[in-house]
Amino acid sequence: MLDSLRRRGVLPAGVLAALIAVAASADSAGGADALQGFSSRTAAVEEQLEQRFDADLSPADLRAWMEQLSSAPNHVGSAHDKANAEFILQKFREWGWDAAIEEFSVLYPTPREESLELTAPTHFAAKLHEPPVKEDETSQKTQDALPPYNVYGADGDVSAELVYVNQGMPDDYKELERQGLSVKGRIVIARYGGGWRGLKPKLAYEHGAVGCLIYSDPRDDGYGSGDAYPRGGYRPRDGVQRGSVQDMTLYSGDPLTPGVGATPGAKRLALKDARTVLKIPVLPISYGDAEPLLAALGGRVAPAAWRGGLPLTYHLGPGPAMVHLKVLSDWHQKTLYDVIAKIRGAEEPDRWIIRGNHHDAWVFGAADPFSGHVALMAEAKAIGKLVKDGWRPRRTLVYASWDGEEPGLLGSTEWVETHAAELRAKAVLYINSDMNSRGTLDVEGSHALQHFASEAARDVKDPETGVSVQTRALAARRIAAYEKGGTADAGGDLTLSALGSGSDYTPFLQHLGVNSLNAEFHGEADYGVYHSAYDSFDHFRRFVDPTFQYGVALAQVMGRLVLRASQADLLPAQQSDFASAVAGYGEELHKLVDSMRAKTRDLAKLLDDGAYQAAADPRLPRSAPARAEDVPYLSFAELDNAIERLQSSAKAFDKEYKRLAAADGAHAAEERAHLNAAVAGLEQALTDPRGLPGRDWYRHMIYAPGSHTGYGVKTLPGIREAIEERRWDEANQYIGVVAHALNAYSARLDRAIAMP
């Protein structure tokens, strides 16, 4: 998606014209296609079912549910979070679902005392508070809210010099080192962006810092992006982005029960042994509180790319700014309330299609999470109506409203770990949403589901333009390619992005190996109040999705995914898409190694020639980069052969899949049953019980969040990260591990079409 389209409030007229210009031919061509996995007869029945489903979706429902759910603070352990779970349970039961609440007890620290002061060269006490806005009724109801904080940072009472570290990512510390600056024994201040927030204090600690402050710079989501709230939708001066700093690159869920559900009898780690709890205090602050701290810094002027939007000169420090930071927490356990609702399948009850969205929030959570959650509720209501009218799904439907997503995917992870054996046997597909707004559809997930997701998007109309959701997304893709100097096809399928982390699909996909999708509309909202007290109903109805029509559109897309996966003669799969994606990842690894080798040689030549010394500014000394060891030639043959085999097996599978979808008769039904049995747990072949290096909870060998990106995905992560960090023996080892997983996957594809 174009950053410009995502950042601004309305698509330019030329873009809308381009979207509409390509609509007629694309929509008419797409609408005639058969549904994946359906025969022509069953596809006609499915289309009629979806028309009935759509008829029960109401923007008024979504608006009313959001207004109620976001009417009070909803953090884990709050009274309203529990009340919301009970309300959601009541609605599921009212709609005919077999629903219950599953409880888990998790470590969830909450602030007991927080303070931040500038003690030199002048004095300033940070506000650490988000005042109400008179134009926003909800923002005045914060008496039960927690103050801004970062959960799973350590307690501490520290005083030290301040150092500005830009976004606090690995390359930022390399630059500080070249400038001769150390953060050891100091407190760092980092701006949001560049990577997941939890990496900022983790890296600060690894470089010797004793505390970490994280602030939202107005250049990124405040007045640098648009008018600040309440005039516009962007972060006001006192707005604070809360968030978890749990080290989820190791594992998600309760820090004390890795790998097992946080049930009453579970064995728990001692707090000191919980690897995902950080070692230094960390506090999020507003740009209003950050400005006096940054203004007090001396030392060198920050590099141009490090400068934000505050009206000051950005300096690095250290000092003369001195800061006193104090964070003390209540480290007790809190109860999670997962709402789990089921409709048992009539023919294949032991194959589960699972749909989820979380219901906890940092404060009110209108956009995050309720914009996605109300769409899930609309789907559940419409499906319940179908059941009451006599329809039954072929496969079992499971709708989940998760608690504890914000602190670290707690509710989904504990449920997955508790039910791991059953899910490995029964879970076919997990479909996730989180936030939703206006704009174009973005879908991420397992690449064998790319065509399946595209068909659902093809059959839903965009509320603003009248073209299909797929057509609009493809048009935006073409424009993005053009503006970057390239081209993109006018038609075809949506391009799925690979999944990293950051929402409740993580335990399903990357721990268990369950096919997963994540989807949302975005790009047009004026939204800069993420994880703040201003993410309210009033803000949402003014600046995000005023008509709630995109909530309905999300329900239509997700409902089609759920219904089609539950009803199709053949489970959704187009393996050539997956094989093509993996082949692309393999090519990237070859290019990565070649590029690193060339850059290493070029750097060595510069160092040998004394180029850095010759070019240096003697007034601002900056050391040369560290010399890197030569890049060896890795043994990619095993991986390359496995990818070639995968492409061949995938092509044969897709050909047989297409034949079986259209076949009739009892023998064809038996063949479809055989193929479905093979496809149901196929993704598990891509996992390895040994997991990834240093983080064995993550078992998927194709997709994982990066160790130094947090939410951001790393594909073929065991190999890629070993190369990036120059661990050559490990890279060669994981070439073999990944090749073995791909060969196991190909073998299962071959067996799936070797009909009895």
C-alpha cells in the first residue's frame, strides 16, 4: 500500500478515477469464475447462502456494539473487560451458538508508581497523563483507566544522563558507536517507529543502558501527519502510545508458562526466570513530555534522518540533561476471559474453521480492537440466523473473542497451548482480524490461501467506489508500482503478505502450524491515536469509519472465508502460489549473500585505502565501520533442490485439485475425502519441533517474526537471520532443516493426489 494513500484522509481524485476505469472489465471477468473447491452445483448453493448472510449485516448493529464495548476502560483485569466478555457471551448464545468463557490466570503487572523528572540543567516534571478532550465524551471517563505504561518492563528507580538514540534499532547503535557515544549507565530516549517497541528497551539494556523512554514524535503520527485531535484525527500533544514490551521474539503468551496453558495447575516459572520480562524500567511518554527533555540535550546534532517534528534542534547528548525515572508495579496475576463459541459441523465435525478477534484494549479501544470485533459479531449473528433457519455448516465453526491480546497475545496463546493436541488434529484454518478502517483491503497469510482470499474479495463490493474490493486493491497495487518506477498486472489475485507477529494468528501459525489469514481495510482513516485514551467511539465515528460500512465490508469478506472453508467440497488450497512464494524467498537468500559478499569486499577496500580517514571532518570525528569477515559460499543446493521439487509437486497437486472439484460420483467423493484428509494438517509439515535458533517456541520454518524486527516478518527465518548476523555454520544447518520441511510438505502433496 502506498504510504501516501495510507497517511492522508481521502484518495486523490485521479486515483479514484483510475480505480473506476479498470473496474468494469475486471469485475465482469472475475464474477464468472467458479468458487475454489466447489463444483458448479455446490457453488450455486453457496452463493445463495452468502446472499442470505449479507442480508443480516447491519451498520447500525456495528455502531451500537462499538459504542457499548468502548464505553469504559478495557485493559486486562478491568471490570469492563470482564463485563464485555459476559456481554459477548450473551450475544453468542442469543444467536444460537454453543458458547462459554474459558479463564486463564496470567502474570499481568500494572503500574503502582510512575514518575519522570528532568533534574538538570533545569527542572521539569513529566505529566504522564492524558487529559480529557471536551469534544470527546468518552475521554472524560478515565477514572478506572491505568496510566500510560509499557507492560512487562522492569521495576526501577534510576537517575542518569540522557542520550537520544533515534528509534533505538540496531543500526542506530552502530551509528552512535561510530560517533564515539555509549549509552552504558545512561537512560535512553527513543522515538516510536523503525521496529517493534519491545526491541527498544531490550537493545538499550544490551548496550548497557539503565532505563528507556519511548515517545511519539509528531512527525510520525501527530501534527506532522495532519491536524491533531480533536480538530483532526492525529495524536495530540499529550497523547501517549501505550504497549507491551514483552520480548515476544522468544515466545508469546504468559511469561511464566511458556509452551503450556496458564491453567490453575500449570507449573510456573519464577519471575526472575521469565525470559520475556525485560531487565530495565521503560516508560512511554507524549511528545509534550518529551520536548523539554530533548531540548535539554547537548552534544552533537543528530543526523538528519534522526530529526523529528518538534520545534527544536535534535541533539544526541549525553547530558547535560539528567533524568530521574521511577517505575514500580504490582506483579500479581490477573484473569483472562476468552469467549469461545461453536456450531458443530453436520458432516465433518472434527474439522474446525476458527475465526478470532480480541476484545481487550489499552483504554477504550474503539479502533483497536472493536472495529474488527464488531465485524466478527456481525458475522456470528448472521451465521446464527442461517442456523436458526435450518442450515448447518459442513465443518465445525469456532468463533473466538480473545482477551489479553494487547500485552502479548495472552488469551489466544494460552488457549492454543491448552488445546494444542486437539488443534493439531482438528484445526484446518484460522482467520484473524484486529483493527479495521476505511480504504483498501490488505490480506496476509499462508500463501496457499492466496487465490481463496482473492475470490472472497472479488465477490464483495467496495462501499465507496462501487467496484469490487479485489479490483480496488489491485488498482492500488498498480498505482503503487507505477509510482515506484515499475509495473504491475491489471488483473490476477491479491498478493498476500507473509505473517510476522502482532496479533492472535501467531500461536496458530508459528507455534502449531495451522493455516492462517489476517485481513483489514485501511489507508484512508485520519488515525494517529493508536493505543491512547483518545482511541474512542467519538474519534472513530468522526475520523475512521463514520458510516460503519467498512465494518460491514470486512464482515462480508471474512464471512465468505468462513462459510466457504466450512462448506467447500475441497478444502481451500492452491499450492503453486505457495511454491512460487517460497521460490522467491530462496532467490532473495541467494541475492542477500551475494550482496553481502560484494559489500564486505567494497568495505575492506575502503578501509585498506584509508578512505574514511581521508574523508573525515576533523571537527566531528566519526570512526570507520568495523571490518567484517569475508562472506563464504553457502551450500544452497539442498534448499534449491527442495524448492524445485515443491514446485513440481504443487503443479501436479493443483491439476488434480481442479479435476476433483468438478468431478461427480461416489468415487470422486472418496477421492475428495482422501485429498481433504491430506490437506487438513498440511501446514504442520513446515514446522520443526526444535524451533528456531534461541527461540524454540517458534516452529514454522517459512514464516516468523524477526529477532530484531519484532512484528516484522522474516521468511525462511532460520536461514535468513543466520546470514544477516553472519552465523555461517548455523545458516548451513538451517538450509538442511528448511529443505527437510519442504520435502516433507512435497511428499504429503504427492500422497494427497495418489488416490487409493
